[in-house]
Amino acid sequence: MKDLVIHFVRHGEVHNPEKVFYGRLPGFHLSSKGFEEAEEAGAAVASVRGAAASVFGNISTSALLHSPLLRTRETAEVLATSHPDNMELTDLLEEEPGIVEVLVPFHRQSIAELIKINFALYNHGREDEGFETFPGVLRRVQQVVGRLARSTRHKGTQVVAVCHGDICLAVRLWAKLGSAAIIEGGPGVVNKDAAPYPPTGSVTTLVVPSAENKRVEWWDPTCTNLIAASE
């Protein structure tokens, strides 16, 4: 059985003239630059899908997922329609709630205020109200990945998942550090310098082994480098 390969794509830049933390607020769409980044992401996804098919043998792509938020659906639609090698993905478009933006208590606060606290979004101490910690975000990502890996539809295929910055960061740190280090590291982002923060329009590829007890890996197709988790 082939490994599952998931390409996590961060959405393009968002139109946010008031410079607020929009989080899960509805109605925030891509800026003109964001649409350009979505097109660039389309070319990147076409390239990485071709490379993954060559390296891992996963020729088919079984889904183009996006979070329930507008900016990810717009990115997914542009990604699929702007590059000829991705046109088949338009029929695979599907909403996935598990990769939605993080839930923290800072909606509509100014970015300037968040800079003052160094974007320590998870040290709010309000978990009992349903707000997330970074380990909670990782667990959510792992649930989605686990469900995809167990599905007969997705096993041995590639999946494209258009999501958000901290979702992609959780994927990178999971592969780089292992889940135990993240979960045991407190509510915030542990060792955030261990992996670069995913910019808008970027692609983070996770290789999920078909064999039990093997490590997930973060694949950089530009150098075919696999970074194995330490768990």
C-alpha cells in the first residue's frame, strides 16, 4: 500500500484594510495580491503533485479540500482553474471543517495590539470557554489526517487541503518535532523557530506512512528531503 501524501496550502493574502485579526469571522475574501498568490499556488501544486507521483507512486488525487471560510474556498477554486494540470481538481472540491482557522479570543482586535503580545494567541487561559491551544490545533489536524489515512477513498492517493497558517505550521512542527513535544510544551507554539512559518500561498507536504508505527514526514520536493518526526 502506498503512503498518503497531503499538500497543505495556505490561502492567499486577505483583503483586510482595517488591519484586524479576522480569525473565523465570515466575509473576509482574498485581496488582489491574494488572487495572484492563489494562481501561483496552483502552479506550485501542479508541480508538487507531479513530483509526488514520480517519487511516491501516488498518481491519483482524491480530493481538493478547503476550510469553511471564504478565503480558502476562493484559493482552492483559483488553484484548480488557473493551471491546466489542476483542472481535474474542480470536480473534487470539498469542504473540510477540521482544517478551519484556529479559535482564539481575539476577533476584531487590531493587529497592532497582537504585535504587542508577540502574537501569543494561545496563552489566553480560556480553554474552558472552548478556545483553542496550539496542542489542540495539532490534535485537530491529526484527526483529519487520521481519517484521510483510514479512508479507502484516500489511501495511497494525494490530497490537496487549502487551509490556514497555523494549521500548516502544526503540520510542519508535527513532522519536525513530533507530537509529544508539542503537546507537552504548554498552550503556545513550542519551538516555533524549528520550522519557518508558512507564508500565504505556500505548500506544505506531509507524507503519511501506510505502515503502522512509522513517522509522518514533511517533504520538501525542491530537494526531495524528508524530515521525519521524532516520535
